[in-house]
Amino acid sequence: MFNRTHSVTHAAIIGGLLSLAVGTANTYAAPPAAIEAQQSQATPDSEIAAKIRKAIGDDKALAGYLPTLKILVSDGLVTLKGPVKSDADKKAIGQKVDEIAGAKNVMNNLFVSNETKPAPATP
């Protein structure tokens, strides 16, 4: 009797685990067409961020900042964060972003950092 009950218990547990695994796989698996549709529907915020990155990347004098520049966009409002070498670079990046998002929608929190300035020439 013990073996039969033990086998039935095992079968029930294994069956339950298999159905859970199949149910979970179906819950998380999306058809390729749905994934492509989701990826092709960029949000307005992500489009603004992409335009900003492109504009800065296209400017050879500013493109070097892209790896450390943080561009946060939420409901069309842009916040810039990160170190720059000079006030002129901070202003130049800010102007590019103002042109894309509108000056009223930009919070320029870039800061001039001594660590990003080139080392002085040695005599």
C-alpha cells in the first residue's frame, strides 16, 4: 500500500510541476510578432532621448560625453546629469537639448568637474 500511495504522490507532484512549468512558459513567452510590435512602438520619451543622444553624438566636440552623460526623460521633461570639462560644454549640450525638447522642458544639472579637465601641460 505504501508503494502505491508513494507512486501516486510522486505522479501528482511531477504532474503539478510540469503543468506549472508549461503555464509559466506560456505566460512569459510572447510571439515574435508581438515582440517586434512592442519594440517598434517607441514611447515619446524614448524618442526624445534618442534624438538628444544623436544630436550630441553628431557633434564631434561633444560626442565624448555620451558614455558619462545621463539623459533622463519623463513625460517630456528632460534632466541632464554628469560631469563636463567646461561651462562652455555645459552650455553647448544644454542648447542642443533645448532645441529638441524646448528650453522650458530641460533641467541642466551638468556640472564642471576638475576630474574631467585635461591635465595641465608639464614644463
